[in-house]
Amino acid sequence: NAGVTQTPKFQVLKTGQSMTLQCAQDMNHEYMSWYRQDPGMGLRLIHYSVGAGITDQGEVPNGYNVSRSTTEDFPLRLLSAAPSQTSVYFCASGRDAGAGNQPQHFGDGTRLSIL
Amino acid sequence: QQQVKQSPQSLIVQKGGISIINCAYENTAFDYFPWYQQFPGKGPALLIAIRPDVSEKKEGRFTISFNKSAKQFSLHIMDSQPGDSATYFCAASAGGTSYGKLTFGQGTILTVHP
């Protein structure tokens, strides 16, 4: 049981390049989400999914796309990287709220630098 | 707009002391309040969580106090240990399909001196 796996762990991009951050979970969780963490700002929600084929925008969605074709995977796409997207990105997953106080499980992050 | 405000930004405590971190929220639809602990290079991990139908929850050395009328909640770490040195985040989410949409505070860097 690997939990939430994020790849790559580190990435350097040039402005204007595109890339996909991968996130996979093996816990059969319905909920998956992407956050970015910047100094002094905590974690901010980028995009969110409550199940395969269903996605929703979070607080800071501009410049990012997501899709959820399977329960296990929730990739985050940067369409045209900008220096303002330099951040640490975390993927999280969790079970349905009806299952009680189930925690969100976080991956160990992708550290992304845009030059 | 920061819907969850956390203080202090940093905290230094001696071993055996009590660490207290405070959070205040604005959105009255929030009904789930977790605290996360994060070590360098790792993702946040759930420490303890509370719902607004109780005023206090204790798990080992960690206690959440919740004041619904004031829209405030706090984390108390009793008998703080050097291994507790980490960044702590409070968070909040609403119910239903918004359960997993966490709004985080800014974080508190806790340092426990031996």
C-alpha cells in the first residue's frame, strides 16, 4: 500500500514550457485534490475531484488543468509555465465524507521551479 | 482572502512546555477542523481533527479546543518534545461534497529546544 504517490519529486522548467504532474493513489479514495504551498501562505487548493469524470476549481485554478479518467489517477497540467507557478505542489486523497472523519492523505510533493 | 487565520507564525518552546497555536475562521459553513503536521520534505499528515458539536478533543499530548461562537479553535501540545518540531497547519472544510476542499491557515513553525 503506497498511499499517495507523486512524480516527479523535483522539476525545473523554462517559462512557457508545459508539463504534467502525476498523482496516483491506491486506497480507492473518491476525493482527490491538488494544492500548492508557498511560504507564508499555507496550502491553497488548485483543483478538486469527487470521483472519476468529475472535477471542480479551487481557490487558485488559473494556469492549471486537470482531468480524472480513473479513480486512481489525478494529473495536474501546467499549460504554459510562468515564474509565479514556482511552488511545491501536493496531491491529496480521501474517502467520502459519509465514511466519517476520514483524513485527507497527502503525497510528499513535487518541487517545481520555473525559470 | 484568507478565510482561516493562524497565529503565531513561529513559536519556540522549551522541552516539557506547552505549545499553543490559534486559528480563527470566517465561513460559518465550515464543519470540519483538522490540524496537520508537516516535517521538512514531506507532505502534511493529519494530527487531530474536531467537529463543531464538541468543544474539546484530546488525543495523547494533543488537544483541540473549539469555540463556535467566537469562530476560533486552537491546538495545545502538552509536554512538548524536540520531535514535535515541525510546521503545523490548521484547516477547515464544509460538509457534503466540499468535505475534501480544505482551506488552510498560514502555518506555524514550532521549534522545541532540548
